Amino acid sequence: MEEALARAREAEESPVGRGIIEELQANVALAKEEAIPVCQDTGMAIVYVELGQDVHITGGNLYLAIDEGVRQGYEQGYLRKSIVADPLRRENTGDNTPAFIRVQVVPGDKLRIHLLPKGGGSENVSRLAMLKPAQGVAGVKKFVLETLDLAGGNACPPYLVGVGIGGTFDECAFLAKRALMREVGRPNPQEHLARLEEELLEAINDLGIGPQGFGGRQTALAVHVESLPTHIACLPVAVNLSCHALRHRSREV
Amino acid sequence: MLKITTPLTDETVCKLRTGDRVLLSGTVYTARDAAHARFMEAFERGEDLPFPLEGAVIYYVGPAPAKPGRVIGSAGPTTSGRMDVYTPALLERGLKGMIGKGSRSRQVREAITAAKAVYFAATGGAAALLAKCIMETEIIAYPELGPEAVRRLEVRDLPLTVVNDIYGGDLYEEGRKRYARL
Ligand code: SF4
């Protein structure tokens, strides 16, 4: 993300936009120096586990262990507790649990944990649509651009844009989120999707939203598209936005 | 850069124009969604707010906890649009300034010009830098709301950008128009 910000600083045409990116860079440097979060919204703990099928977990419950890790990490790291126990009654759980955990079984004997602490602001501007197959790639583009247009400057641009295409209603949303876990700017290995990523990035940056929405060319730093097979009648598309404060770590055990 | 202090007066607010960068010093109060909902309940019961609204500035922020020996943790703005439903009622009762990020509804923009108030953006996600400008903090209401409690902050030279001025300007609209390629 830091390299992407540096590149955006060079490419931004708007002087106000450049100033904002410099401020974000200074913020990252200060946060590092003082070992404090770049953003106060240290998010909900989104945990994606790739569990090797030959792994056998003993001595307790994996989900509870992850929650305990989140509890300790958010307390000891002086991170903000941003989770309410019930979406309607809205009492804070006080320790940022539960984590939002998704486990997928994969070949092998390793356990890989991805952690994506995700802020609420950029989650709120994310969207999903069930398009008609006839709408095709043009429909997908239109929906992605609409989503960015609605987000405007609300969720701290420059953004990283995760796009899921295909699968089911729920898988599609997860694809968009998983797209955010890819190394920033690394293209999709499938050529037609890599091309779509480039075209979307250009179109998004032509919207003029710019850093913080004050106008400029650097609205998105990268677009990551992920896809899955889908039903003959379906064309799901999901857009999950991340702000410039993208935080993502992976560990293998 | 223009330096301004709280409480905000008509005289100060008249000088501010959309796009201006300013440094704000003085007292500001924090409030997010849950605190705003409580303010409305207080109004319904005919009670006063936990702080004087006349000339006041509200910062939409839920700070991270302070490390030992620090005043406050990282403290950048949250999305202001979520407070739009509550804002006109506060502006009618004397609120003069708001600090957040992202655009406001038409009703809020109209209420801002009517009340001669101003809406500032702080740089979203520049939360470590912004926290450096906070010199003192005290929870003054609703401690049970955790990060959403109402705090009194004493700030020095908090860097802000004027988004909505009393003349009807809107930085998000104007900025986008300038750089959009259709
Ligand atoms: S959108 Fe990102 S940078 Fe902005 S407040 Fe939320 S977490 Fe922080």
C-alpha cells in the first residue's frame, strides 16, 4: 500500500490531491514511529483460514482460539473496540469479538490465516447486484462505476477496489473481499480479467473523485477482480471497497 | 493557512470559503451515531445537552484507546453522512461547526447556510497525525458507549479543509467537476 501511495503521489494532477497523499504518507510514518494505528477505526477482525485437509487441530476450538487472539490483540495493541453484540440493540461487546471467520479446506498440511481488520466506512459503501447474463461485461462495469460514484469521498479514497464476479449471491460477496487480500496491484492471472481490472481502474479514475474526494485523478490505487463459475441464469457482481488504510497480514503455521 | 478558534462566531464563519485549509484550536466535542441518538432523546425530554451548543464544534470521531502516557489514541474522522438525520436539529440550536469526512445531504447543506455554520473535513485515515493535535481529553457523557462516548477535546492547530461554507459551496461537488473526464 505504501508503494502504491508513493506512485499515486507522482501521478496525481490535482495539487490538493497531492497534498492529501503527502499527509497520508506522513501519517503512515508517524504511526510506525509511535507504533499506533494509522486509522482509529481498527475494524472488525475478518479472518480467513485456509485449513490444510491433513491438519488435525487438537486441544480446543479453533473459532474460540481466534476470538481469544482478537480479544488479546485489540486490548494489548490499544486498538478500538468497534463491534456491537446485536445489530439492532447495539451494545458494544467491549473486546472487538466476535471475529468474522471463514474456513476453507484446502489440500496440504498447513494452516494459513489471513487477517483483514476492516473499517466500517468502506464496508458501508460496498454493494452487490444480481445482473442478467445479457448485461455482460458492460453491466459489470456500469455497476462498479455506480458503486464508486455513490461512495464518492465518503470512505477515504484513494481506494482499493475488490470486485467479485460469478458464484452465488453469498460467494460473490466473499470473492470481492478476498480480492482485497491480494498483493496491491498484482493483476489477475486470467488475461481477460486482468484487462477488465485495467479498464475499470481507468474509468474509476476518470470519475474525478480524487484523494479524500476533493477532486483529482487518484480515486483508486488498484482494482482486483476475482471470479467463479456461476449458474446459467446468473451474473452476480459484488464490490467491496477498502480505503487507503488497508491492513492485511497472512501467516502460515 | 488561516488560524481559527472555538467557539465559532459569525465573524469567523463569514471568512471561511469552500476549499480553504484552516488550523482550528480550542474546545471541540466528539459525538458519533449513538451519542447523536441520545442528544435527540434529550431534546424530546426537554433536557440540555452535556455541553453548550452555542458556537460549538462537534467532531465525528471514535478515537482508539490511548497508550500509557498518551493523551489519546489515533483519532481521525468518521463518515458524516450517518449523522445527517440528526444534524439540522443541532444546527437550529446553535451548533456552528462539524468535523468529519464525506458529503452531507441537501437538507444538512441547507441547514448549514441557514444557521451560518460550517462543515469541515479532516483527512480520513490520517488519524495518527490528527491525534497529535489533541492536547487534552475528558469523557463528559455516556461512558458506557465506549468509543462512542462524548468527549471534550482541547485541540491545537487541527488541520481541516472547509467543505460547506455559509455561501452554499461544496468542495466534493466542485472538486469532482474539475477533474471528471466524461
Ligand atoms: S474508511 Fe478506512 S481510513 Fe477511513 S475511517 Fe474507515 S478505516 Fe479509517
